[in-house]
Amino acid sequence: MLIWCCDSWEVSFCRMMQRPSPSSDRYSLRSFKIHLENYLENERQILLDDQKASQLRARKLSAENNQRRKAFEDKCKEENKKEQRVREEMLKQRKQKLQEATERFQRSHVPKSVHRKIGHWKKIPNLNKGLEQIHILSPVPSFHGLGVLRNLSGSSR
């Protein structure tokens, strides 16, 4: 009976299984146990190495995924800002058109004689400012001292 084996301990294990000898049972069991422990230790090491490699790959993929997600979010934010600017521009244009339409409507209902005067209207000055300017420019009669005022007030008694 020929058994195909990959590792050296498997070869020895296969040989032991092919021809057991009753005289060396203890030795063969001990040897088998040692080979089995070595095999299990090798398998554990391989599993640990695979686990470390898998964790490393998972971290790498997670980092790449996070970069892609962040890039996507940034792209979405930029698109949202761009859409918001377009919306604001459209609203601004609509308001401008509405304002122009309102002005055209109001002008169409104003007599033509007023149309000519609209451009020539001047700002009406504030009445209080005008009065202040008048007081500053007009000479105030000056009385020499308060005695004149007293005489005027005393003569009325």
C-alpha cells in the first residue's frame, strides 16, 4: 500500500502506519505523538500567519474603503454646493425678471407726461436740514449783553 504524503513527518507517519512493529510500539507511539504535536504546531503557526495576513489585508482594504468613502462624500458636498449656487443664481435671475416686469407694468400705467419727469426728479431735501441751514446762514440780531434783554423784558411790565 502506497500513500502519497507531503511533509517529512507525514512520510514517517505513513511508514509507521504501513508496517507496525510490535517490538517498538512505545517508540512508535511516542514518535507518532511527537510528529503529531509538530504537525499541530505547524498548523497553528500557519493559521496564525494566515490570520495576521488576513487582518493586514482587512486593514488595508478598510483604509482604501475609507479613502473612497471620504472622496465620495467630498464629491457629493462639492456637487451640493454647486447645485446650491446654481439655485441661488436662478432665484436671483427670477427676482430680477420679476422686478423688471413690475417696473414695466408700473411704467405702462403712468401717463406719458410723467414718464419724462421721472428721470428729472430731484431728491427732496430733508426739511429739518433745510431749516438748520437757514438759521446758520441768516444773521441773528445780536444784543450787547443781557441788560438789553432785561430792559426789554422790564419795559413790558
